[in-house]
Amino acid sequence: MYRVYVGNLDQAVDEGTLRGLFEEHGIAIGTILKKKNYAFIDCADQTNVERAISQLHGKHVNDFCKGHD
């Protein structure tokens, strides 16, 4: 299991929104551990982690930008 950190989240973003975002890009995910303004999302393999980073880095959700610099 591989884990992706998603930071700078609006507190209004919930697990369903995150799951939808990843699924929208064809990224298979498992458990989501959501805190106030960040989340850890489990991916089954390294390929899904790499796709998540390359496709979602800098993605805006509810007017907030995801990713790390």
C-alpha cells in the first residue's frame, strides 16, 4: 500500500469529493484519512501514486490548490 499526502484543502472538502476527484482521473484508491486541511489517500500501487501526483498536482478543488512545491 502506498500513501499520497494531499495538502492545502478547504475544510469543506470531504472524503466523497476527494474520492470523486481521484476516480475522475482513473486513479484507484483505498482508504482516505481526512483531517482539517489535509488528507492521506491510500493507493494500491506505485503506478496510481505516480498518476495521482502527475495528474492532480496543482489541481484546484473548491478554489483551493492541491499539491506541494
